[in-house]
Amino acid sequence: MTPPSKADAVALYRSRPGATVKSVAGDLGVNTETLRNWIRAGDGRRPGSHSTQPAASQASGDDVQAELAVARKRIRELEEESDILRMAARYFATGTRW
């Protein structure tokens, strides 16, 4: 059997959404670390580097700022609701004599 090309091995791994590097490497008869390095190289990362998103798929600064603004607004709303519930609990705790 002819060993797969690097591009074919990476393409096979990417075409199997639930597959692990180990399982695809085993199917192809390739060392797990070798396949992992091929995948990293295909993503434009240095072999042996930690996993990060490829540069093309990273969110732009505007997207991040917009998401951050939405998150901050939601946090303010939740803090306000929490304060209201805390005051209500205090009111009902002092107003009842069980």
C-alpha cells in the first residue's frame, strides 16, 4: 500500500468531523504526531505549537467589540435583576412571622 500524501491525509482528517487524529492516523498507518504536525502545517502553524484558530478564522476586532458590548449589557441587566431579587427577599424575610 502506498502511503498517503500529506495533503490527502489532512483532507481525510478534515472530512471526518467526529474523528480523532489518532483514529485517522491508525487508519492510514501514519504516526499520530506526524499527522498532527501535517494538520498544523496545513493550518499555517508551526509543528509542535499549541492549538489556536487559523488566522483566517479568527474574529475581527469589530466583531469582538460588538460581542463584548452585548455581554456587558447583559451583565448589567443580570446585576439589576439580582439587586431587585435581593431587596425582595429581604423585604419578605422581615415582613413574615412564621
